[in-house]
Amino acid sequence: MLLQMKDINKKFGEMYALKDVSIDIVPGEFHALVGENGAGKSTLIKILTGVYSLTSGEIVWEGNAVQINNPRESQSLGIHVLHQDRHLIPSFTVVENVYLGLDYPQRGPRVDWQTMNKRVTTLMDDLNIHIPLNIPAERLSPPQRTQVEILRAMMTDCKLLVLDEPTASLTDQESEQLFSIIATLQAKGTSILYVSHRMDEVMRLSDRITILKNGMFVSTCQKEETTKDGIVALMTDQWERKRTEDEEEKSFGAPVLEVKHLASLDGVVKDVSFTVHKGEILGVFGLGGSGRTQTIECAYGSRPLIGGEIELYGEPYDNPSPRRSVDAGMTLVSEDRRGEALITSLSVQENTVLSVIDSYSHGGIVDDKSQQKDTLEMIKTLAIKTTGPQQVVGELSGGNQQKVAFAKALMPKPRIILCDEPTQAVDVKTRYEIHMLLKDMAKEGAAIVFISSDLKEVLEVADNIQVIASGYSRERFINDGLSAETVLAACYAE
């Protein structure tokens, strides 16, 4: 046995991210790790690679119990991970990136580039990889970047290669090239731990499959013993949205935002279409790497487009930009509230009025009294717990920071609200308050696009659900009696 992870537990505060999870891998095996968003896959990998320490449990490597305290210790055992976001230095050449973390050979006082080039070339030949050695990483294609990371992993004794969504940005042909390299590695004895939402790849390539759900181990099975539908059923909670007796049958107004065949310049969004109507909450759901966030960024104008059409209120909306979107009544609540939505060193008031600051300026003088009045109204409406408008946002709890992000987004009185993970890292009470806020706004006629990686949350909030997978729009569902299994199956459909 190469690896055994036994009864792994990981707690953050009082919450379990992993509870009694076990997995084992044999030499040369292709082992897939699957589960919904939030199932615990990334946490398990971070424990294996020394990014997180485990709360309890045991890791056995080649028959010996080990403690992995940091990534370097993990790599010294022969464990290497390729993350979904490639970790290359853009200005470094292929050879320099392959040698990252390794000592450069010397010839006298100088770097022996000839030996370095020869060693990398030999390794490329062994794996049937063909990339020019001396071009910078920023000029490489997505599959070439993946290949460079594989080369770097194989420069040392790599016994277990962890691949996290490796084909998310690859075409079918590029994926086939990767699969060929993986087969070569397996033939040389390297084990593969493969994390992917693409079930066809899992069923095609795996020897065994381990399924996680809600941070807990569900099953490990031989590929021949299961089916794609069987795995999807094991991954879900079988939760479904049912209309309550006091809930009114909804009718929506005219379309206010239509996107048709959107394609982003970076290739993440390939062909996405959807429509949201006045008074509707449209849930947009997709698994990791689906392009759900990138889609609404395209519609908002913060991500460049290469194709497709957008209509606002029935009129063409060309060359979208954040400023033009806000002026047109469309606002975005970003997933990254600290990086994009808020300036945490500024006050609650300064953040709240940021998107409409020009409206408070008259003759070159800023009307602070009006700013404070409007901010106090938002604090009251959203129940923001703060000492007052002048408190620095960075001093607030995560949930109250999120409410300030909403206050900022609502100040222009938008008719279309794009929400990306609006309840991420907030407590249960704040989550409920945000849900009620969105539902109340929809009742007043706002059109809302709601993205969450929590499928149960989407089923709770949305009127209708648009599935996005691998950069393409898939099925659109009416959310009445809709089950999590049905939505998830659409994510995996080819």
C-alpha cells in the first residue's frame, strides 16, 4: 500500500470540514476523488500536501506513520500536487520553471544551463512532451502549462501525483494529450489521485473511486461496480425544493437581462445563454471550473468578451463595462468581498457610498451630511452591526462586511442584481437575512441572478435554475419539486 489516510478529521473552530474520512491508494493506481462543492475534497488534499494540519487521524506512507507539517515535507515523501490554477512564474522560461525549488547544477562559478536543458529534454522525451525550452511561461498554452508542472513534479521521485481539475481549461484534444501522459506515468509506477467534476473522465480513467459528501466518507468502489448515475446519487443529499402552502404562485415580468452565446476572451466562458425576468431570482449553478462567476463578470463588463450578445430591457447592450452597467441599473455583488467589493481600510460610510460618490458632490463640495443620512438608512435596512457610519469596515465581522457590500451594491437603486456567493462565510442568521432581502427585492420587481456553490441554498432561494458546465449553458429548470440529484446530473451530462 502506498498511502493510507485513516479516520481523518479536520475542524475549523467548532465546525468539521472532514469527519472520519479514510482513503487508501496502491502503487500505479488511478484513484478518483469525487463529491459536490464543499464535500471536503480540497481539504483532504491540503492535509495530504501539508497545507493544513489534521485535527485527528493517521497518515501512513509506504507502511510507516508520518506527519506532514508543510508542503516541502509532502514533496520529500514523493507527493506532488497540480492545482487547478497553475503555479508558474510567467517571466521564467520552461527550464527555469521546471527547476523551481531545485538546486541549479554548477560548472565552476556559473550555472550549468547545458546540463539543465539536457535533463529536462530527456524527461520530456520519456513522457512524450514537446515544448520549446527557453520560451517564458506566459507564452505557453494551458495544456503546455500543465505539462510543465508535470515535468517539475517528475524531476524528483514522484510516487503520487495529485491532479485537481486538470482538464478544466483544456479542449478535448488537449485533454487527450494529458491522458496519454498520465498513462505513461502510471506505466512507470506513479499513482494518480484525480479530482474532477467531469464524470465521464472519472468513469473512463479510474481504477477506483472514492466519494465524499458533506465532509464525510461515503464509499470507495471499483469502477466496474458502479455507474455515473449511481455515483451522482451517492454524492447528493436527495434534498428537493417544495413549494409551501402559503407561498404564492409566481409570475414574472418582461425579460430585463438576456445573454446569448456569450464567450469570454480568456476561453473560460465558451457558449452561455440565459434570461432573467423582472421579479425573478434566477439561480446559476455549476461545479468548480464551470465558468459561472466568469459568465456574470462578462455580463457586467468586468471580463472581456470575444463573442455573444447582451440585451438590457430589450435593447442591445454593447461593449459592457462596470460603470455603464451601474448607470444602466445593473450591479454586481462580488464573490471576493475583500479583494473587489470593499476597501476594508475605509469606513462603513465611505464603502457604502463609493459607487455613487459623484451624486454627493455639488460645486466641488462633498455633502457629508447626506452621505451619513443615506448610510444610516442602509445600516438600519440591512441590520448592519456597527458602532456607526465611521467605523472601519475591516473591524466588522465577516457577515457584517458582506452586508456593507450589499449596501454599496444597492445604493444606485439597481433593477438587476448579480450576486456571486453572497452568503459565503457568513453565519446562519446573516444568511437568512440576505435570502429574505433578495426575495423582498424580487417582490418589488428587481431581477436577481444568484450564484452559490451550495446547491441546497440555490434550491432554497431561486425561482428557476440555469446550469452551467465547462463554460456552456446546459438545462434550465423550474424550481418546483426540483431535486439536488436532478440538478447535479445536468452538471455532469455531456
